[in-house]
Amino acid sequence: MVPNSVVLTLEKPGNVSLIEANDSQRGLIFQEKQKAASPKQFTWVLLLKAHRVVACIPWLAMSLCTIFGSIKKRIATSSDGREEEPTYRGKKMYKFIKAFLAISIVALIIEIIAYFKKWDLSLVHNPWEVQSNVVQWSYTAWLSFRVDYIAPLIMTLSKSCIVLFMIQSLDRLVQCLGCFWIKYKKLKPVIEGEPYDIEDGSSYPMVLVQIPMCNEREVYEQSIAAVCQLDWPKDRFLVQVLDDSDDELLQNLIRDECLSWKEKGVNIIYRHRFIRTGYKAGNLKSAMACDYVKDYEFVAIFDADFQPNPDFLKLSIPHFTNNPEIGLVQTRWSFVNKDENLLTRLQNINLCFHFEVEQQVNGVFLNFFGFNGTAGVWRIKALEDSGGWLERTTVEDMDIAVRAHLKGWKFIYLDDVRVLCELPESYEAYKKQQHRWHSGPMQLFRLCLPDIITSKISVWKKANLIFLFFLLRKLILPFYSFTLFCIILPLTMFIPEAELPAWVICYVPIVMSILNILPAPKSFPFLMPYLLFENTMSVTKFNAMVSGLFQLGSAYEWVVTKKTGRASESDLISLAEREQKTMNEEKIQRRLSESGLEILGKLKEQSEKVPIVKKKNRIYKPELALAFLLLTAATRSLLSAHGIHFYYLLFQGLSFLVVGLDLIGEQVS
């Protein structure tokens, strides 16, 4: 007999049975009886929950009305067709996404009908066996066709993208390990010997400082002031202001600014080209053709929004001393407006990883990386030996770096020398910048591939250039990011036979995002927005990559990134109270020069004639179409009770919606 048990004897005709019930079972039976005995309590619980649900309905209704009202207003006040982006940003890809979206909506409707009709067609192998309505027959035929033909193709494509994804993730992991090793060993470039005699100004090398600009009304003054205040003997460096502006008034203002610094004893020259050929590369090439350039040994380049510290040259130039193989010294960018809005915060994450991990690791272990186009110092001999500035691509900085590397020149990256600059604050400016940055490398790859193959550098360096520098990081990354997460993933919701595993869409991307965010630890709260935004930007990057690879017309467009003129952190507070026009008028009146009075009169005349154009936010059709596509796939995922897939598609679709409505970044009226 079992201890603590109750024996029940039940008599039935023909036999006797014993049933043993222990105390725990008896307790469960008692609890069930107690629940059954109090139906009123259960009813009150249900009523309480129902009351809470009903109370949320008005709040949800108000929220939805507010959201749809904002969407309607944004669409109604968006820019008209005359301000549409170039052809690469809408046409063919937009048509493809629209067709994909239409097919997905039709498939979703059929899936919903099948779900509520509770069609169990798992045992049907031939659509002709189904004796029902046309919809059910069509659905059965679709299932058969999808299993036999579509699913194998999608599975092959998805597996290929997953392999590329894992290779790129491994590359990212190796770079992070290299960065950790640099930090652990405290590896950094060192200056060999005494660079120059501090007391003897003639021992300082001759340095040329160039500031290329084009219609940079907001930032020209602060950049010229920062460069002119560099701590270097005045007779040992020359400032070239290379102005490609097409605004005559702005040209006069920049020229007047240069004259004011020349009066203070700074060697500064203002150069203006009447024909803007070759954009920035053509501007730099024209400046290097001057006769007096042969007297200089180094050239430092700063874009118009960059403001170097006074000790910039003293921290960078000495690294060339006793190192005749060094052709470039690149410094790090630091951003004055990184906390301005969500868009600038996300850009800061990307660029911190680029400089602290990519540039530093490549500089320490390979002595090669892509020149960032600004905040760097070149040995003029290295520029001339590499063929000088060429106008064949929109990434002239990467072009000259690759050619110099093929000639055997080495590069140094200084992570502890930082130059202030600003990030694009509007999505429109950021999108145009990213298009140029991702189409240019593909143009360059097509042009320099034969030179890489026939060059005299080692096989390892050739492999690094071709497979890592160009193919993996410039071509494969945007390809798999767009194809896998924006096309294949929503497609697999309608083709469950090719469903992606959870580790592909969730775990590995999160780990990679954490690695990306490590150089900017204060940005950890923005981990998920960063992951979603990177996938959202894959549309622009993929489009740019294709246009550059196949030489589409948009690949050669150069759009100057819009600046706001934030000179320092303190300017973020006073920017709203500062008017550029007022500053220009006060500056001109203060100088009391005849030319200044003429410019002032032209400024006033222009302000009277030119009507004020009110800028409006834009909408981006490809992003909106992809938003609806992902939300459609999320709805289909909900029918199949997918967990991670549903939440990923939902939030990624909302991310595309926010970007498509231009609700990220700088907001204008």
C-alpha cells in the first residue's frame, strides 16, 4: 500500500477495480472543482479584461487618425515632380517593387481566404483532384507550381546570399579582432627621429593647404578661418581656396574673405574656375598645375565644412620624416552635430566604425586604405608618381589611393588626430551622398581591374584589393543586404518551403550590429533603429552599386552635400538666431570698402527680386512601396504564426515607411 493515499473500491458486475489517488492529484481535483464552482468570478475577470480592451480603442483610434493625418499631410505637401530625384532613384527598381507588391497583395488575399475557409490541401498532389470553386482550384494549382518550380529557385538564391552574408560577417569579425589587438598592444604610428628644428622656421617643410568648395555659403568663412590659423611658419605654407561656385555674389564674398586674411599676413590665394569640369577632381587637378606648386613638398586637403585644429600640421607632417615610402597621412573625422537628430546619430555609428576599425586596422596591418578625400596630407611626389587627380569617377579620393598603392606607396592613419566637420542632417542630402559613395567604387573597379592584375605588387595585395576592398565590401555587401532582407525574406512568407532560419534574420544581424556599434558605445540605445535603418538604406546602396557597375547615366552625377554651417557644439544653440545674410552685411559694412558696398547693394537687390521659396519635405516612392510590401508579408506571416519573422517584417516595414515619408532627419515646413 502506498503511504498517504486513499483507496476507493468500486464494485461493478463481474469484476472489482482498485483506484489509487494520491494527495497531489486530490488537490488538483479540488482546485478544478473550486474553479467550476465560481463561474461568477470568472465572468468578472473576463468583463474586467474586456473593459481594459475597450478603453484602449479610443486611444488606438486617435493614434491611427494622427498617423494617417500626418501621412496625408506629408504626401499633400511633398515636393512636386519637378524636384524628383535623378533616374536611378525611381524608375526601373520602382516598377519592379510595384509589380512585386501587387503580386504579394493578390497572394495575401488568396491566403486569407484559404485560412478562413480552412482548406486542408496538404494531401492534394494534383490540382485537378479538387472539385470546388475557381479560387480553391487556383490556390491548389499555385501550391503545386510553387513547390515544384519556385521554391527550389528561391532556396538556391537564399542559400547563396546566406553564404555571402556569413563571409561578410566573418570579415567584419576579423576586423574587430584586429582593432581589439591594436588596442591591447597599443599599436600606433610613431614619429622617427626629430622632424625639424622648432627654433629654426626654415627647417619646416613647405606645405600647400587646399580648400576645394562649390556654393558653400554656409561654411566657407569658418573653414577658411580654421585653415588660416594653423600653427605653422607663415612663410612655409600657402592656402589655396579653390572656388567652383556659380553664384557671383558668393564668389565676391569668398574673395573678400581671402583678402581679409591676406591683410593679416596669411599666404592665401583665391582661385575660381569658370568651367567646372571634373567636379572636385578637376578643381584639384587645376590647382596642382600652378607653377608655384613645385616649391612645396606636401599638400593638405580640407573640404569646406572641415575645421582643423591649429596643431594639425604639427601632428601629421612629422610622420613623413625619415619615411620616404609614406605617401599619405589620413586623420579621423569628428562631428559637431552627431547628436542633432536620429539620422546623424545613426551616421555617427557607421563612420565611427569606419575610422576606428576599418581605417585603423588596414593602416596598421596593410599600410593601405581608401583616402577619405579630406583631412589628409599627401606627399606631392606620391600624387605625381600615381598620375595625379583623374576625373574618370566620382570617387577621386579612392582612385588616387588605389593608384598610389599600386605604385608601392604606404599610408598611415592617425586615429588620435581629429578634424571637426558636420554630418548631413536631412535624408535627402544623406541619400545623395551615399549614392555617390557606392556608385563610384564600382566605376573605379571596372577601370582599375586590369591595372591591379598587371601591377608589380604582391599576389596577397592584389587579392586584398580585388576580393576584400572592392568585391566583398563594395559590391557583395549592398547586394546581399537588399536581396536577402528586402526581397527574399518577404517572398518566403508566401513560399514557406524556402523559409529563412531565425539566426539569419535575427541573431547574426544583431551580433554584427553590436560589433558595429562598439566604437560608439554611447549609441547602444540605438541598436535596433541602426539595424533597421541599415537595411532600409540597402535600397539606395544597391541602386548605386548597379548604376556604377553597369555605367548607367546616374553613376556620374555629382551633388554637393548640403551643409548647415555648425562651427562648434555651441553653435547648435545659436544657429536658429543667426542669419547668414545679416552676417554678410555686417561684415561688408565693417570693412567700408568700395567693393563691399557694391556687394551689399547687390545682396539687397537680390533679396528684393528673388521670392522666398519654401522648402518642403519629400516622399520616396521606392521606400514606400517596399514598406507596403514588407507589411503585406508581415500580415501573411501572422497567419502562419511566425514569431521572429513577423516582428522583423513589421518593424522593418515601419522603418521603410518612416524613411519613405521623410520623417527621419531634419524636418522642414
